[in-house]
Amino acid sequence: MLRSIPYAGSRGESERLKSVFTAWCRERSHDAAAETPERDWERMVTLYDFPAEHWRHL
């Protein structure tokens, strides 16, 4: 689940996947895992700041 977030088709889709992952972790009392996307969020989605044709090179 976590691995699919930075490969989503858009920033909005990656945010939706992050919410799904976070909810899944919190339901199972994996609070530390739920915090991981928050801590590294900007790094995970930096590629969306560039044109889509460049994503595969990043």
C-alpha cells in the first residue's frame, strides 16, 4: 500500500492513497507506520511538481 503512493497518477490520487494507508494502519494500531507518510510526504510527492513526461526520469 505504501509503495503505491509515490507512483499514483496525480498528487490528488497520492493523497487519497495516503489517507487509505493511514486509516488502515490506525485501525490495526500501527501508529508509527501511519506517521511515516506524514513525515516523508514532501519527499514522496516531489515529482508531481514537474511535468508528467519527466516523472519516469526522477
